[in-house]
Amino acid sequence: MPKDIDAKESGIGAASKRREDIRFLSGTGNYTDDINLNGQAYVHFLRSDVAHGRITSIETAAAAAMPGVLRVFTGADFEGVGSIPCGWQVTDRFGEVMQEPAHPVLAQGKVRHVGDPIAAVVAETAEAARDAAEAIELDIEELPAVVDMKAALAEGAPKVHDDLTSNLCYDWGFVEENKAAVDAAFDAAAHVTSLELVNNRLVANPMEPRVAVGDFNRATGDSTLYTTSQNPHVIRLLMGAFVLGIPEHKLRVVAPDVGGGFGSKIFHYAEEAFCTFAAKALNRAVKWTSSRSEAFMSDAHGRDHVTKIELALDADNNFTALRTDTLANMGAYLSTFAPSVPTWLHGTLMAGNYKTPLIYVNVKAVFTNTVPVDAYRGAGRPEATFQLERVIDKAALELGVDPIALRRQNFITEFPYATPVAVEYDTGDYVATMDKLEEIADIAGFAARRAESERAGKLRGLGVNCYIEACGIAPSNLVGQLGARAGLYESATVRVNATGGIVVMTGSHSHGQGHETSFPQVIASMIGIDEDMVEIEHGDTNNAPMGMGTYGSRSLAVGGSAMVRATEKIIAKAKKIAAHLMEAADADIELKDGQFSVAGTDKSVAWGDVTLAAYVPHNYPLEEIEPGLEETAFYDPANFTYPSGAYACEVEVDPETGKVSIERFAAADDFGNIVNPMIVDGQVHGGIGQGIGQALLEGCVYDENGQLLSASFMDYAMPRADDVPFYAVDHSCQTPCTHNPLGVKGCGEAGAIGSPPAVVNAVVNALRSAGKDVTHIDMPLSPARVWAAMQG
Amino acid sequence: MYEFEFTRPASVAEAVAALSTEDAQALGGGQTLIPTLKQRLAMPTTLVSLSGVAEMQGIRLEGDGPLVIGGAVTHAQVASGAGAYPALAALAGQIGDPAVRNRGTIGGSLANNDPAACYPAAALGSGATIVTNIRELAADDYFQGMFTTALEEGEIVVAVKFPIPDAANYQKFVQPASRFAMVGVFVARFADGVRVAVTGASEEGVFRWAEAEAALTANFTPDAISTLTVDADGMIGDIHGTKAYRAHLVNVMTRRAVSASA
Ligand SMILES: Cc1cc2nc3c(=O)[nH]c(=O)nc-3n(C[C@H](O)[C@H](O)[C@H](O)COP(=O)(O)OP(=O)(O)OC[C@H]3O[C@@H](n4cnc5c(N)ncnc54)[C@H](O)[C@@H]3O)c2cc1C
């Protein structure tokens, strides 16, 4: 265990045990599928089994006549209904806005990926709905599918959307004005390293599949949607305003306990709109529970970039310029945040931890007949980190220099640092995290461990890399300029009860991160009361103020900051009340350990006395302040936060089979201030697990006809406990964020961002130790691929 | 799943009778069949559970061999109860996960004859005898290609008789996602020769690698087969590995099985 664990007993910095785990681990959580409403009906979606086709006829009479069937819906029922909206509009290098196709709730005339919903049967039971779905007579004229991105952009390629000019969503250049200077720097370079690579398509596969329950109250005309969401307010806005035309005050969205999301539960999905719509149409609650098979073909996928990256260096091995060319798969429709991922969450991170002065990033986003692709843990930043850290390792190889030394030489060392890709890093200390990494990874002992592996007939490799990410998403005015159709502030209402207990209603929403534990630690520290006196409520738009939810490692940095601001208001008001009670001046009141005292005297009143006075205002300055103690704050961050770190991975490769085993993994992260070190460790562990999954195991594969080959856990390899080692995780290097009140940076995605290049660097290093001329292997590094690479 | 009737007979005779109704199907541990039903890929009218059939239980050693394993015996029972044949017990202990091993049965596995399953390699590699309700079948005659066996409609695997070799070992190289065998090799050395059975690799299902058997019968060392290869042509090629890779693994896993059993 890192040494900071258990250093404090409570409040900020304490490794408080996750209180939510009691219900999660004892089967007493309340997940969306646990919600069963009176008179609930069930929907089964008939989904396309072809990647691209025209619906020539759809006959539902037989299905509608089946026992228990309430109604069969098709695209025709949704003609007057809005399109599933996209939340981000990217402007291309020529100043044109992206091509934005319609995304119907149920297919209108055409199907565009395997899994695209065509019809929906609502019945008394889930089995009856499924039986009836089989009785729908459907004729689809199959059309040639586009799966490969290059092929999709070729002249004359079949179009995913007939009404668009091509399959190109946008051609984005960043920073376009730098392009000529970047090209010139390449011409002048002493050395250029280039690398073509694939960032493999992933399926998030949270443990809890998606569920939606729509409900309608005929008496009030109110709609309610219970859904597996990371951001219920966002769903309320997108679905209410853009799809179904229900104003916020007539629509409640509830996301109760959420069993993991990793990004895939940010987005507004057709099934949510369907259940809300059908509940009203039928005046019955309507429930959908995704099967794992449906999840594979309907949850947004992640990553799926094909990139060429080039790094220019001068004669002293200083990085002088970076140039990248990326094809980014959008899938068949634009999912909620899809356009932002390969652009603003990717291009802006290409400087990494290095002072490369000139950078140009080109991204072509492409429509294909595949499931939509959107943010997945790290979202854009893993793609940026992977290519950058791989090309640096390759450059070190070509130049015959130590990869750690090459990185150190090019580190940014002065902060704040304005990158050539439009962002300003407020703080960081990349030398410190690299020093820490070398220590905890015992880099010095690697040679001995390699010799030992060699004696056992194994090839041992070491891979090191750095990462930087932009978290605490995001300043609203900035993202507005970049095309976001939403603000990215966060909110909190702090409600103090008469006897001193506190309920915080926050717009951020935990889907496993432990907010119910860490958020109270902050308030407890601010007031000096026990953590147990604070409770978090989230996930219900009827309680919490409008918030943007949880993703982009933003909850503590942005949501926590809103909570701090609201608590500051509470404290200011409570001091006024205390001053009144003690007949002192407001300015003389101090709050410490839950006691208000008058400076320089022994007079004091307890937190509970003040909160009681607020609600039983017998002796109270009613002419000056209102009774009650409840405050709301909205917090809009001034900048992103920039967590960073250095990771090291050691692998053993079986030279006969190509099987890679991860022997050691070390992570030195700088997350700024830490509220709960144990939760941070857990977030890093999980992130690295997913990164190892991406690097070694996970790959979502379509065949050339758009059939999903990795459509179940039989073929899609998730990391299991024995695929990952014990991690050495350290977050003692702390350069606090300068612009949020907690000085925190966010830790949710770091592990998934920082780990894949370390793994690949390590495997390449291992193979080279056996004299193999291998410079890159595409992920996942399955035994078969590693073996093939060794055959040359 | 579609609706079906369920019965749990107590004897082979009752089970055979129950299976004679149209579209009735035997249910072993359900580890293959239940997922198939859930995906609505099968539509039996009646499921005839074999878990209560008395004659299909238990593991018993007849003298110095064979080891007789009831058709309804689970993988977990073999893993812990087939001490007389350690290589077989070890193989059973590597099938799936604990839940699969606690439900899945040897009869179900052999009846299903998944090309990536483990037991077919043990049965073929040991020269086992498959005992059904009507006959005894030599393993060499029983396996007839992917998901195909000599079993007739309604025929039940009642027991499997394993001769016990002087030395044996199973090496399983797992497919990364399913952790079934991508290539699994069972090597068994008997007084009169060596048998080598390969699962996971071939488009024809489990097979005996005759050249390796001959070489190993002459010289039971890994070196004896270091230059032998199987033809990549008949091998499975898929997203987890090419035909050439599987052909290569057959050699590697065979050598490792020989080392481990020698
Ligand atoms: C997650 C998972 C991982 C697995 N991993 C492996 C692995 O690594 N290696 C491996 O070998 N297998 C693996 N399996 C398969 C497992 O071993 C199954 O138990 C086995 O294939 C089928 O046995 P069963 O008793 O469950 O049969 P069932 O699923 O009940 O039946 C399978 C078929 O056999 C028929 N049948 C069943 N019993 C008999 C009988 N006695 N006589 C005649 N017909 C019968 C049924 O009618 C059906 O057609 C895995 C399964 C799962 C779910």
C-alpha cells in the first residue's frame, strides 16, 4: 500500500472506506433493472442483422396479434419525432460545419449497422415481446456495406447516408495556421521518425448492461425515465428538447445506482426515447433491459483510429515538430459527443509532456456501417498518448538513445505552459513523476530481472511512457467556441438539516467512482464535522440542480468545486447566525472542528446549535437573513485540469507462443491534491486494467460485410484478474491545480490513458532483446500477433 | 428461450424413453445447451435432465484400469476424484470456470464435441471407450468432425472408460476470450505406443497426430518431434489466430506435453 494511505482518519486525505460498497457488495443496490413499476410492460427491439440495407417491407399484423402483445412500433410511428441529437458540432479546416445525418429512434427506410433498431414490440412479458418480434415479416434489400475507413472515403464508395455528400463527417486541421510552419520544420529536421498505427475499437462492457424504464402519469401529464446514465440532466435535455418535445418540468430522469459506464452511459440512446415515448402512447410503464448480445451491437463503441504520426528532431534530439494524420471512425450515426473525441479531446493533447514547438493534427472522421463510436474512458486522450509515446519510443530506437532520457530531455519544465495546440497547462512536474517512477518501478533492477527471465527461456521487456490529459471538463465559454452545444459547469445544492446533518444534491453522478464517500470528506473537512453527517444524493433530476454528469474525470474537479462554493455560502451564513447567537460581529467568528467561536474569547456555539437556530429561528436575525440553511452553487471551471504521470510496464514474452504476461506495472501520477487516496488507487487500478485490456486482449472486429465477429465474450476478450499484475501505484507527486478551490485534477481516466503505450513499448523491447527487428505491433497484442511479428 | 417441458428421470431406461418423444433433448450440465436455448437457437419440446440418472454417476477404478466415469459426472468431480488418472483430473480442472465445472458433465462435453473442447482430446488421446445405452464405441470411431459424433438420435453417453497410460499430459493454449482450447494436445504413453490427440486446432475437430505418435513411440522426448509439423491447410483460422499459428502451436504444445509427462 502506498504510504499515504491511512495517514489521516477522516476528511480530506483520509482513506475512508467506500460506504456505497456495503450495498454494492451485498446485493442491495438499486439499479435500474431493480425498478419495476405497477403495470409495467416490456419491449423487445427487432434489430438489423445486416450492416446496410433498405427496408422494402415490414409487416407487423401477425406479430401484433400474438398473445400478450400491446403494440408493435415501427419507424412510421416516429415520423413526427425528433432525431437523436448530437451534442457537438465540429467545424472543419475549411470553415464548414461537419456533415450531420439524422438519427431516427427506429429505422426510417434504411438500416445502417448490425443492431440498428427497426421495430419494437411492447408486450405483457419480455418473452411475449420477443416471440412476437420473431413474427414480424421483414424484407431488407441488402446494400454493400462500408466498414474500412479508407474504403469508405474512396471515390464511389457506398454511402451510409444517401443525403450526405460522402462518408466524410469532417476534415479537421489543428492548428490549421501552423501547417506550413510544421511542414517546413520537417524539411529542416535532422531526423524524422514515422509510425503507422491503429487504436483498436473497443466495447466498453460495463458490468451492468443498459436498462430504460419509461413511465407516464396520465393525471399530471408527467413523463419519467429511469435509465442507466452517467448524466441524467443531459438525457432530460437532449431527449426532452430535441427528440420528444417534452419540457424539463414535465420530464423527470432518474439514474439510480449505475453499474459502470466508462463513457458508454453518457450518451442519449434510442431505447431511452422509445421507452418514454411508448409509455405515453400506451399509458403503461415500458421497460427495456439490454442483453449482453444487444449491448455489443447497440452501446457506443470506443477508439477506432488509424493514424500516421511523424516526429521531427534536430541534431541534438530535441523535438522540433509533430505531424499526425488520423482517420476516426464515427460509425453509422453521430453519437452524443462523438465528433469532439478525435478533435478537441485528442488534437489538443498532442503536445503531451513535451515542449515540441510546432504541431499539426489532421483528423478525418468517417461514417461506416458499424455501431456509433463515442467517448470511452479517456476519450481521445488515450489515442493521443498512444501514438505520441509510441513514436517517441521508435525515435529512441532509431537514434540509439535511451527512451527515458529522450523524454526527459524534451520535458516541459516551466509552468504555466502554453502548448502549440491551444491549451495552457497550469501545473505539472514531469521530472518528479519520472523520478518517482524510476524508483517505484525499480528500473535499475530491470537488467537483473531480464537475465533471470532469460534463464527461464522468456524474453523480458521494459516499456516506459508519460501521459498528460485534460480533465475537469470544461470551461463553458471555451467549449462553446469549439462547438459544444452545452455548457460544462457543474452544480451542487447543500441542504443542512435542523439537527446539523447535511444532504448534498449534486449534478455529477457516480457510476462506481465513490462520490458518496469522497464528497462528504470534503464537506466534513470544511466544517469540521464527521463524514457520516453528510449524505450525497444524485441521479434524480427532480432533486439535484441542473448538472452535466460524470465523465472526463470532472466530478471532483468541477462538481466538487460547486459543492465547495455552496458550502462556503453555508458557512458564511452560519457564521452570521453564530455571530447573532453570541452577540459578536460576523467578522470575528471562526469555525473550527464544528465549533463557532469569537476570536480572542472563549465564547463558542456548536455547529448543531447554529443549524437548529436556522430552522427554529426564535433567537435569529430575521430582519437581516432568511431562516433555513440551504445553498446552491454552479461552478464553471476556468481551465481544464492537467493530470500527468509516468508509467512503466515489464512483460515476459513466451518466444515459442508469443504469449505476453505482465510481470510488473508501476504508475506515478500527479493528480494534484488527493481527497481519498484509496479511491484514487482503485481508479488507477481499474484504469490500468482497462488499458491492459486494450493493449493485450480487447478488439472489436467486423468482417468486410459489417458483421460483428466479436459479438460476445466468446470472442471479445475482457481482461480477467489473472491478466493483470499487482500494481505499484504512487500519487505522492502533487502539483495542485491552480484554478479550482480543491486543487484537484481528476484521476478517473489516467490509468486507461497512460497504460497501453507502456505495454506495447515493453513488448517491442522484449522482442528486440531477442534480436527481432520489430518496431511496432498493433493492439491487441494477442499471442498470434506477437508470434507473427517475431516471424518477421 | 422457448417454452419446453422438463423431466428428470432416475434411470437410463426412463431417460431413453423420455428421449424417444419428438424433439426431446438430453440436458447434461446445460453449460452449452442453456446458452443455446437462451439465444433461441434450439427449440426442444422436452428437456430430459440426466443429472438424476443413477447409472451415470460416480468415478470407479476397475482393477488397474480402466477408470470408468459416469456420463453425468461433472468436471469438478473429475478434477477432484480422478486421482487414478492425474492427467485427466488436471484437464478437467482447467475447463472453464468453477461454475462451469460444477455443472458441466463429461457426457455433455463428449456428446457436444465442440472443436475447441478439452475432453475429446483426453478421450481420443487415451483410446477411451464411450459407453452408451446401446453399445460401446472406441474413441477412434466416436469423433466424426466438428460437433459431430457417432451418437444416434436419442443415444446417451452413459459412461466413459479410460485406460490408464504409463504417462500422460494435457497442454492447453487458451483462446484469449473464451478460454476454450485454441490448441490443446493430449499425449499418452502406453506400453504399446504413444497416442497424441489434438483439439482446438483443426477444422475437422479433434484428431490424432499420427507422425508425432510414431516418432514419440520410437523416442519419447520433445526433440523427437521438433521438426515435425502439421499441415496449416486444415487448421482453423479466425480472429484469434491464423491457420499457420495454430499449426505452429500444435507442435509447441505437443513438445510441452511430452516434457511434462516424461
Ligand atoms: C464459460 C464457459 C467456459 C467453458 N470452457 C470450456 C473449456 O475450457 N473446455 C471445454 O472443454 N469446455 C468448456 N466449456 C463447455 C463445458 O465444458 C460444457 O459443460 C460442455 O461442453 C457441455 O457439457 P454439459 O454437461 O454442460 O452439456 P449440455 O450443455 O447440457 O449439453 C450439451 C449437448 O450434449 C447433449 N448431452 C448432454 N449430456 C449428454 C449425454 N450424457 N449423452 C448424450 N448427449 C448428451 C445435449 O443434448 C446437448 O446437445 C465451457 C462452457 C462455458 C459456459
